[in-house]
Amino acid sequence: MAFKCTEPAVPTLQQDDEAVRITRWDFAPGAATGWHRHGWPYFVVLVTDAVLRLHDGTNETSVTLKAGQSYGRPSGVEHDVANGSPHPIAFVEIEIKRPDLLPR
């Protein structure tokens, strides 16, 4: 279910409070997050251009994204994410724990 990789992606927690968890993920070429499930809805914003390899437990897909692009997913998503680029990549993941506590 998880990618075979030479090293794990490196998470750097930037904020974790009642409302959100914000984590920057840095990936060497071929690095992966490891199999995980998201307990909250989340958004990802690319810091670098990237080819993301995604494994959902059954299928593997690749998607090419540009720095600054973003996407969101609902809670409950299970997957492994790997760097399919020939260079290091990074993205910021924003998990929404309590939308009612976010500033308006």
C-alpha cells in the first residue's frame, strides 16, 4: 500500500491549534509520506513545481502541478504521496480541524 522509497518525506509543523494544522512537506527525489489517513478536510499548496505520485491502496497515479497551485480533499482520504520529480519538491498542507474557529 505504500511506495518503496529510499527516505521519508520530511514534515515541518508550522502551526497546530484548535482550528488548523499547517505542515510543510519536503521531499527528496523518490521520497514519500508513507501510508496515512486524513482525519480532517485539507488543502495543499505547492511551493515548487512537482510531479506527485499518489497511491490509494489500489491504483497509482501521477499529477503534474506548478508552484502556487492548490487542491483540496475531504476528510477520510487514505493514501501515500511520493515525489515523482527528478528534483526536490515541497508543499504546504493545511488541515481544517474546526472551521467555526477560523477568522472571518
